[in-house]
Amino acid sequence: MKKLIFFLFILSFSSAAMAQKKKGKNVPPPTDYRVGDTSDVPLPPPTSKKGKSKGKPNPAAIDYQQPEAVADTSTKFNGVIKYHITTDDPADRDSMFIIFSDNQIRITMFLPTSKPDVIYENTMIANSDDSTVTIVDKQTKTYRVEKWDRRNAGTEISLGYYKKGGPVLKILCKEFSGEMKTPDGEVFEAAALVSNQHSFIRIEDYNFLNIQPVVLDYKIVLGWRTKTSNNENTYIVAYKIEPGNPSSWFDLTGYTRK
């Protein structure tokens, strides 16, 4: 299992102390995004800037080195964005759906199991109104709720904009690059491609498990790349954007709260 996906899966069950803010690098790392195929079948997968408190807190330490962001209601997005997750090994391919409503973000990762043709779904729903994360267990039809400031604090993500960009689905995105440091001290090169056409306006910055930026400066991230010190790359890149009413994705009718 690829390293970043291992973090996403394992760290979803951990928590740690609040991280200290870290400044970004002056020299951005090289970036090479790879877009997966366009198959619609899942493959076998805020802290604010400048010390000001805006929106809901996120325990990761973030520095985007940007002027104060303003939510753009004209680009507010409701719907589903589907991502492929790949590595340098062509055999490593998972997928992930991120669903945006007015005030919630659902992330479902599709992960392979030991049984052929059986895919495990790992689902979490972040609610910006009360800063909670709902962890959904599809197999047992249960869910539990916890505050999202308990989710894997200690990661530091330092990203800066260096007037670089790249396309995802023919959408020209700004690239924010720098590094990510995990609580155990491992440092990754990191870069995100941020859409200028899709916004989640309820919260300025949101990072899934404090590992993967989903929203930066109210804008939705369409591409995310990390590289380990051993030059192992992981790519998370959108392959389909489906606007629409996402309410059914957040309906937990028939589920029991633990």
C-alpha cells in the first residue's frame, strides 16, 4: 500500500497534540501531476493564515503565504468530484469521491481488500457548522461523531504560491507548493493544484485528516502530490466533476449512532 494512502487510512484513527505554525520554503519543488483514466468505476480508494481565527479550527499547522482570502459565492460548488489515487507503480490505483454540500464535505475512499472484486469504503463527513467529523461504517450501518480538532493534530503543511500552475480537466489551476511534515518527523515534498472555478465558501481551509488539503482559500483542490525522501510519489487528481444536488450522499437514514 502506498505511503500516503497508508497515512490516510491509519491516521484516521489517531490523534496528537496541536502543531506549531511553520514558514514555507523559498524554492518550490518540481511538480509532475499525472491524470488517471476517466473510468467512472471506483478503482481497487483550518487554521487561518497570519494567526487570525477565521471559520472553524483545523489542528494542522498551515501557512499558504497568501493575502487574506475572500469567499467567492459565484463559484460555489455543490456536487461530486471524483479522484484517482496513483503512485509511481502503475499497479497502485485507488479512488476517492469528495462530495460538497452547502455546509458539509463527505470523503469516501475506495480501498481494495483481500477478496477479489471486494472494495472497502472508508467514509467521513466533515460538518463546518459544528466542527464535527462523522465516521460512517457501511458494513455495520453505524456511525460515530467526534470533534475534528481531534483528528491527527501535529502535521505541518507549508505551501506557497510561486506563480506556477497546471491544468486538471482543462481547468487551469494555481499551484501551491512546499512541504508536509508528519508528527513522526517525516518530511514530504508537496504540491496542490487549486481550482479557480470551484469554491466551498463555508470554510477557508480544510485538510482531510490533516494530510490532504481539500479546500485552500475557499477554493477546491483538484490535484495533490507528495514525494517522500526516497523519491516515492503519490498523486491524487480529479478525473470527473459532477455538479448537482448532493443531499442523498449525506442521508444517514437507516444508520445507528454508536
